[in-house]
Amino acid sequence: MSNGVLVVGDSCIDVFVYGRCTRLSPDAPVPVFVPVEQKENGGMALNVYNNLVSLGVRTEVYTNQEKIYKQRYVDQKTNHTFLRVDSNSEPIKESMSLAGIDFSLYDAIVISDYNKGFLTEELIEFVCSSHPLVFIDTKRMLGDWSDKATFIKINEVEYEKTKHTVKNDDNLIVTLGSNGCRFKGILYPVAKVDVKDMAGAGDTFLAGLVSEYLKTKSIEQSIDFANKCSTKVVQLRGVNVI
């Protein structure tokens, strides 16, 4: 019996502290932030997992147990971020263990690699060699370790940094923010919407891509669906699931 999808990768807790600023501090030219409400949710690999579950995909997640917090202080009215405080900027101390994982049980493997230390290039290469359908979203420079991935999702900024290391871009999906994404030289545009927050949109795109591909086996249809999913969440404040 299939277990659906396995998501592996680094995760964090996204914290959004919404508040108001009505005056400057008397002792320094900085705004005085008054917290009003707080929102928390799983980020990075956990955000991919939550989106897949929301899309009705049977999903398991294997991620770090060490808690990492990304805390943002945001103006409640304008949604302007004043400050982001990361609780742990050091690499994750624990690493992924392959003991007891039978990758063949799953329809697809999703690697959400934020390059925080939970995964290594050697582990990612092994996972890609252990399953015929592997999706990668990575912050690393691409190389031989990623050659066996079925599809690689990467944003435009990261692509510009690593394009000189890409041998074959036939499996590369480059997200372009408000311009949609590019695959095999073809642009897949998105609808123009009022963007409130881009945080987590790439995770939602990845989840939508995987969910639709499992149904249709068409990467083109899956890209269109993923674009629609990410377009919906960027119209909301904070990190959201589809």
C-alpha cells in the first residue's frame, strides 16, 4: 500500500507579531512597536507538508526536531515588516538519518532543502537515486548531487547564482515571483493580484506542483496549478496554506 508523499528537509516555526507604531522612541530615532496579535505556523519543510495535507494528499514529513524560530515584527495596518529575528542562525546540529526509511513505499519524495544543516548533498543524492519521482526545492548551488532529481524548483535569484553549474536545465522550474515561472524556456504567467506577503509562497508552489503531478503526470498542468496556488496565498498576510 502506498503512503502517498514523503517530505524531507529543514523546518522552522514562522512567527508573525502584528502591532502598531504611532510614535518614535524619545531616546533613539526608532519606532515604538506595540504588539497586538501573534500568529505561528510551521515553516519551510513543514509548510510544504501542511500545504500538501490541505490539498488532500496523504503526506508524511521527516524533519529536524530542533526548534528554529523566524520571528517577524509587522505593522498591523500596512503589513510592513520592521524586523525579523531568527532564534538560531547556526547550522542545525542534528542531521537526517536514513535508518528505517523505505522510500519505495511512497508515490513521490519531496526534498525541501533550505541548506540549514539537516540535509547534506550526499544524502540528497542518495534519496534521488532511491526513488523514480523526486522533487527538490533547494537553496544550494546545483551540482552532480542534484542530477538525478526528477524536477528541481528554484527561484530566480538562486538560479542566477547557480546557473553556471547547471549541465541540463530540462528538469529545472525557475519561479519568477509576480512574473510566474519558467520551464524549458517557456514562461508560465500568473494573474496580477494585490500581493500582501510573499513568505512561504514557494512552499505552496512546490506542494501544488507535486499534488497536481500525482493526479495528471503532466508537468505543464502541474505548473499552472502551482502558480494558481501560490497566487492565492500571496494575497494573505503571513505564511498560509492553500
